[in-house]
Amino acid sequence: MTHALFVRDGDLYRPTRLTEGPWSPDAQHGGAPAALLAGVIEKTPSEVEMVVARISVELLRPVPLHPLALVTTLIRPGRRVQLVAASLAHEGQEVVRALGLRVRRAEMHMPLAQPEDGQIASPEKGRPASFFANAGAFATEAMEIRMLEGDFSEPGPGKAWLRLRVPLIEGEETTGVERVAAAADFGNGVSNLAGAERNWVFINPDLTIHLVRPPVGEWIYLDSSTQVHEAGTGLATSVLGDEAGRLGTAAQSLLVEPMP
């Protein structure tokens, strides 16, 4: 029985079948490597405590279910703002890369009025998601998804709570930033325009996440919508939240084309 998305093997990360995505049984769901790179960016050592403000992920090619080598570089050191780059490669070929923006953590009493968070129904108010036939193990087994509005089998916008059922890395505690990255890549599924018949594919070659604060709790909330154009392009955008309220935003560029 597999109990994690990845297993450390020396300098390599071995993906388990729980990382399988919807587009091919041989390729990972984008949320799995996005979460792995987000965690590495978050945990890169620093003399000053840092908070992740933005993560941009580029899915350069299908990420295989094979051992991956990780490279991390602090490309902009600093005491207030840092940039951290990370990438994963299979047999010397880079498959996904990410750039993270971190800012120093401080305790501040803000003099400006903050917008109030709207009330979000709890995960217990949601219903289990129903999927199209080839949703993959990451969506159906590794992630618990409870829909508040819409569904994966219905075209249109949607609202959902998502929670990883298993650790990201075997034997290690999953962080809030890792949970956000794993969940945020579902925006184009929560708000897909294809419906149950899946006549169209809507692949995201990227994912950008902005966070206003550190995440809390296991559950991540997505309020997602998708726009597409006849040029075969699209954009899925999501408002992110957690048990403390609004958390940030996520966006995915989309490649849209008829199902092969």
C-alpha cells in the first residue's frame, strides 16, 4: 500500500502511482511536482525567517512517474526579499521548474483597514466530487475533494475544498505551502468547461500562486472559473482560502483543443 506521493531515494525523489494525472497514465498530475518544488522553495535555508509570497511553476513537458533529480538555487539572496529557483529532471532532462519569491517574516500591527473575509461554507458542507473516467489517482485517491458548487463532471465555475490524504514525501510532515500548491493546480478541473463527456482537453503548462499570508490547516479552498477562446487558449483563475479565510490567488494558462 502506497502512503505518500514521493519517496526519497538518496538524491532522487521517486514518485508513487498516487501522482498519476488525468492526461496520461505515464505522467504526473501537475499538483504533485508543483507541491514538491514549492516545499523545497519554502524550506531553502535563510539567515532571516522568510514567508513565501509567490510561486510560479513551468511544466516544461509531461512529468514521468520515474525518479526525479532536484536542483535548488538561491538566485537572489537578501534579508527582506529573496528569489529561489528549483527544478526537477529525469535522466538529465528538465521536466518542471519553479521560481519562488520570499519576503521576510515580521510581526506588524497594520494601521490600515483590512477587507473582511466572506464566510466560506466548511468542508463538511460539501459533497464528494464526481470525476470523468480518467481523472487519475492523484485526484481520486491522493486528494479528498468536496464540492460546494459545480463538479468535475459539470461544465462551468466551481467551488471546492481540497485536502491531501497522504504525505507529500514519505516520513515527512506536509507543510501548508505544499498543500496549497497541490490543491491550486485543480483550478482548471474545478471550473472545467468540458463536462462529463470530455470532448475537450484543457491542459495547463503553468501555475502561478500568490499568497498574502502563510496557510493554516489541512483544507484548501478554491473558488475557480475558466475562460477560453477560439484561438485554443484559456485561463483558469482561483481565489484561494483556508480555515482562516481568504489566502490568495492562483492562475493557470490553458492549452485548449479537441480530445484526441
